[in-house]
Amino acid sequence: LTLLNIDIRGFSNLSRKIGSQKTVSLLNSFFSVMGGIVFKHHGIVDKYLGDGFLALFGAPVSSTEDADNAIAAGFEMKKSLDTVNRYLKRKFDTVIKMGISIHTGEVVVGNIGFEQKMDYTVIGDPVNTVFRLQNLTKSFPNGVLISENTLRATRSRPEVGEIKISADLEKELGGMKVFELLERKKDKPYIVA
């Protein structure tokens, strides 16, 4: 399945600046828009992670369009940020930056936990990989980074640019390439070497 992680940049400083009540309201506004986009593109929000969330495309039912749906969601999230920031500027006198990472891989999905607390969630190395990619987004303000696996899984070929990563991270990612989503162009062929 395809995983999408979205995270607000510099959130600790922002929350100190606006206070705890406004922080909750800001997060709920942000999650409302971004979560709505996930559901619009046939994904689900798996879990909230403080100032971000992990979304799944392909669970509980997978399709051949899961990677395309995740990329479409990421692209729409990026495009919606201007509107979100206009609202946040009016309501909280602040704006935000975010990062989005998308990765496709084999995971285990199911009800995990114990009798008093059970969650439908996902586990596996691809979850770790999407978070490693999220760390890379810090160098791409409001950018969307996708893995080579996701790019290979797409049916419509988005316009991307390969990014350079450190040798250490490349080793952690098993030599996998990472791309920045530039645009969504359905008819442009892209071949991953």
C-alpha cells in the first residue's frame, strides 16, 4: 500500500507563540482540510502524530490506483496550503510550512494492541521509510517527496525531479532514489532507471 506522512515545520516554536488553546484550534483546522483531501482521494488517516498524520492508500481495500491517489492527495495538499495559510493568518496571525512524504511498500495492516486499547494500524519497514523521507522534506519547504517505489507504482506519471541524498541515507533507504513532486502530468512518460 502507499503511505503518506504530512508534518508541520517548526511547530514547537509556533505553539509556544500562539498558546495551547489556539494550537489545538489551528491543528484541527489544518487536519480538517488535509484529512478531507486524503478521504477525497480514497485514503484513510491512520494516526495523528502531534503536528502531522500518517495516511494510508490501499487499506482496507487496495487498488491499482493507490500510489496515484496518494500523489494526487499530496499535490492537492500542497496547492491548498495558500488557502489554509490565508485563513490561519486571519484567525491566528500566523502561517505554517509543511512537508509531505510518500512511499509504497508491503506492510502488515490490522487491529494491533490489547483488549483495552486496539487500533487498526500499519506496521513494517515502509512505515520507517516514509518517516525517513519526511526528515528530508525539511530541505524542501512545502514540498512533496516521493520514493522510487511510489513512482514505479503510479499509472499516471507525475513530473518529478530526482533529489540528491547523502550516502548514509541512501544506504538506509537501500539505494532507493527519492524525487520531489513538481507537477501532475498524466500523459508524460517517466521511466525509473
